[in-house]
Amino acid sequence: ETAFNLGVNFFDTSPLYGDGHSENLIGETFKKVRNKVIFVTKVGYKDFTGLQDFSPSYIKSSLNKSLKRLKTDYVDIYQLHDIPIDLLNNSEEISDTLQDLKKEGKIRFLGISTKSQEDSIKILDKNHFDCMQINFNLIDQRAIENGLFKKCKENNVAIIGRTPLCFGFLTGKYNKDTIFHKDDHRNRWSTEQINLWASALKMFIKELKNFHDQSNTQLALRFCLSFPEISTTIPGMLIEQHVIENVSSSKLGGFTSEVIQEFKKINSQKDFFIKK
């Protein structure tokens, strides 16, 4: 409610998040202002083990369950959640099913949330989606470097920037000694990787001036919002303070081209991903 009252109208979710609980919360919160918010949900994962299903019957069933939880008769954007590219390119049934659901009015726009930058580029060659959700933040600027931004613009595909805070590490609140909940996905990463990400922001701001009155979170979000190719970026929010801090970054606007070039230079000089 705080986010909505401060002007946020784009809410990204999935049946996977909380096993439907996230959709239930969003549906209940906005049922009286449905026409003023954009609901974005996904299909593909059946559970947290990674089991996926993109069959026509599952897509239809999953969408209908999402609609029920969201308390609406349509979703604004429906995204394929990490679909294997070979499956997408070799199955006309998936595309036909989504188009049929769109014709029925259950879906307004079609999107895809991709696992890798490489897949994102290949998908644009053979498929058309209205939007694409990708990882993009100060640490992960691959979408600029590999031409994905340029290609999306050429194909009129909007970009939803995922992980703008790099799983929270760009907030400066976590380090190698942080103990996460046993079910937290961040436990999968090595101490070396966590330490690298946790210390990354210092590399970007040490040479910059006049940013001491902004939080780490605001700086990281402002970077994402500096690019016209990014339609929106989707930081998580657990408490009202998170929401207020996030929204403030949007009001501050993007960085100048000079600052962006400096950020790009720093990123190009450092590999922020530990090779397994």
C-alpha cells in the first residue's frame, strides 16, 4: 500500500514466490484499484526443485490459478519463467497457447524472464515478446556490453531490470560473515563470491563526489534508471522503509552521462563473477 501511495504501479510476482502467497498478497491489496496497477506474473516452475512444465495444459492451468489468487480476470504481462531456449524454438504449441490466451483477454502482453544474457539475444532472433526480464545492475552490465540493449531497442522489446541490488549485496548490508536463513538461495554462492559482491559498491563510488547524502540502495537503483532501454527495475521490498528508500531513488533521477561512463569503465576493469 505504501508503494502504491508513493506512485509505484508495477508489481512483478510468480506462483513460485511463496508458493502462491505473493500473488495472494498482491491480489488482496489491490483488488479495489486493479485498473491502476500492472500485474506481472510468470509460468514454468512447478516447485523449488527446479522442475518445469511449459505444456499447453500447464500454462492454462497455472494462469487460471494465478488469476484467482490475484483476484482479477487478466494479467498485464505474462512471462515464461526461464524457459530452455531449445524448447521455446522447437515448440509452436507454447506460442500458440499464449496467443490464444491473449485473444481471450486473459493476457495483455507477453514477456519472458531469461536465465542468461546469451539466451536473451538468441530469443530475440526467432521470437517476439513485448518485454524481456534480465539481470542488470552496477555489477552486471553485460546487457550493454553484448548488445542486448541495442537489440531490444531495435525490436521494440521493453526491458524489465531484475536484481538491481544484486541480491541485496549492493546495499552494503551483507558480507562474507552474514548468516542467511538455511533456505536462502544466497547460501549457494561461495564466500569469495559473496565477499566480492559485498565490496563492489565501494569500487564504484570511491572516485565520485556529491553522493554522500544518498544511500547505497539509491545509488544502485539510480544507475539502473539512467538507461532509457530500462522500462522499469524491480527491487524487492519487505518493509515500508525499503519502499520509501526505493521510491526516493526514482525521484532523484538518473546519473549524468559522465558518471555512467565512469561506472562502465570501472565495471570493464573488474570481473565480478567467480568462475566455478
